Amino acid sequence: FLLHYLNHFNYVGFANGTTRLKLTQAAMNQIPVPLPPLPEQHKIVEILEDHLSRLDAALADVKQAKIKAAQFRRSLLRAAFTGNLGSDVIRLMTDLPAGWRVATLRQLIEPRKQKDIPSNFPSLPYVGMENVLRDVGVIDSYGNSADYRSLAPKVFPGDVLYGRLRPYLNKVVIAKTEAFASGEFIVLPPNEIVLGRFLQLRLLSQDFVQFTAT
């Protein structure tokens, strides 16, 4: 029970450091832990373990899909020079887990283009690149919309904000409230095809970061 709780605890505010966060023993001792009765803890752990076992199976499918995607990419590069798709490309396009398909990001989501002047809505928060922690998908602070008088993207709860400036910084977050964002973000609204959280995790993955550098 404690393992699951600490693995998902938000340590912002408890850890110290600038370039590398550290958690001291004294700070660790101050972390609050909700403690239900032992029978309830057993029930919680049982439910979590069941979900995690199914997640592990899904991750195994994803790993296999990534391997096939890498093979697919190499085959497409060969096809670009030979002008022939070849049987291996056709096979990889069909040899996917049941219900899976290959699609580009553009085929899945149309970026949100709505913009307005933040200072006209001073009560709304503002998300800049400096307000987002790298690699972990967390907004740790907000700016003041009243300070920005140029057109900026409008975002809504559930929108995925992808930091396109220096993508190696790996700043991808999900908007929790209506807000404005820096133009350095691409705003991707969720839809009935792809979940926002799934998309965020995919864009945060290291292989996607490496892809943006190529």
C-alpha cells in the first residue's frame, strides 16, 4: 500500500534543489499518508495490482508495436529510394494487435487554433514554458494573463500542451482549467479517437523525444 502511494505522490514542495531535486530524510518524515484500516489497504492493493497486471500486458503489446514500427520505418526509408513498398511493409501494416492501426498525429488530432488577448481575461491563468517541469508532465506554477497583451492560444480543460520550443526539454502537460498558453505550445484537444492522457504519455516518451531530434 505504501509503495503504491509513494510511487504516485507529488513531491513538489517537499524536495529541495534546482538542477536536481533531492528529498531529505527530514522532508520525507513530513509527507502525509492517508491510512485506512488494514482490511481496506488490502482491498486497495488488490485492485491496484489487478489494474497494473493488465497495464503490464498492454505495455508488452506497446513494446512489440514499437519494434514493428521501427522495422516499418526502415522499410519505408528503403521504399523511398527504391520506389517499391515491398511485402515487408505491407505485412507490418497489417501485423498489428487486434484493433490497432497505424496513423499520423495529424490524422488523429487537429491542433486548436483559437486565440485571444490574455490581458482581456485577467482572471485566467497563463501557462508559459517556464511554468512546466521537464520530463514529468507537470505544471508547477502559473503566470498572470494580465501581463500579456499579444494574441495567445486559448486552452481548455483536457487539452494537451506540447512544448515545441527546444523539444528535448520534453515539456508536455494536460490543461486542468481554462487558461492561456504561450505560443511556444502546440495545443492538441482530446477527441473520441485518442485520450488526452494517452497522448501525453506518448509524447513524453524518450523515443518520441529522440524522433523530434532527427
